[in-house]
Amino acid sequence: MEAIQEHKGLVYPLNRTNVDTDQIIPKQFLKRIERTGFGQFLFYNWRFDDDGNERADFELNKPKYQGASILLAGENFGCGSSREHAPWALLDYGFRVIIAPSFADIFYNNALKNGIIPIQLDESTLDQWMRQAEDSTLVLDVDLEAQRINDGHQHEVQFDIPAFHKEKLINGLDEIALTLKLEDEIEAYEQTSGK
């Protein structure tokens, strides 16, 4: 997992509530066994028509949002099934930070496990940033170490994140890397237990 201490990026405002994992990555694209290559199918039914052509009315297809790496969303983002492909698709597309009033629990944990920073903020701040990102463009600077977001307009907000997950993200530690940190103790146990 790639470490992330600070991230400054263009914001894409997805002003929708209850975005479920099938909307994030439809089930027909879950046949891959690796974690990469899912970004092209992100929000597929919203981004493309039945012939595979980009829909001009879906904001993410507009040039001003190309390269966006911070997603603003409505409440209950990531609800629905527990597919880990949803954060894989978001990360593969280029999103490193998702900010919403609330997340589905399983999605929230899957995002943290895969190197995405999911941040819960109050709706008034999100509404203000949504309008800014829709009307022109918005760049946010997310400092994970300080747990602070700056919008470049003298507006700074604090956010909470569990200390364990914060440490994992800052150090780029997934569950395998955490286990390997205990390799000496595991080997010592195997030696004493007779394998």
C-alpha cells in the first residue's frame, strides 16, 4: 500500500446520497483477480451509455474534473454489498481521499485497508465545498498527520480518524505488512512450538 501523509488535489463533487457499491463498480466488472484495472469501470452506468459512449451530462466526464483525486459525496457513501472492488475502482481511477457526512461501515474499513482516506465531515462544510467545486474548481489540501483540511480560502477544518488507521496510512502498511512486522516473533514461536 502506498503511504500517504498529505494529499493536495482537485475535487470532484458527487452530489448524491446513498451511493452504493454497485453504482461505484457494477457487478459485471468484478471478474478480474488482480486489484488493478477497475478505474475504467468506476461509476460505469452513470459515465457511459448503453453503447459505451461517455455521457456528456455526467460531471466526472467534463474536462474540468479530469485528474480529480478528492471525491466529495453525500451521506451513506458506499452502502450496499461489501465488495472490496469499490475502493479498488476509486483508487485505480485516482481518488485518494473521499469526504462525506457518513459512510457504510464495511466500505469505510475497506477504503482504509486499501490506502484511501475516508473523512466524515459535517454537511454544512460539505455543502459549501460542493457549491465551490460545482461553480468553478476547488483544490483541497488534506494533511493526515495534523488531521486538517485547508481549502486555500482561509477555511480550515479538523477531522477525526482512528489512530491505528492513521498510522497504517501514513506508513503505507496493509494487513500483510503489519503481519510481517512481527516476523521475528512468528519465527520464534514456530521454533518453540515445533512448527
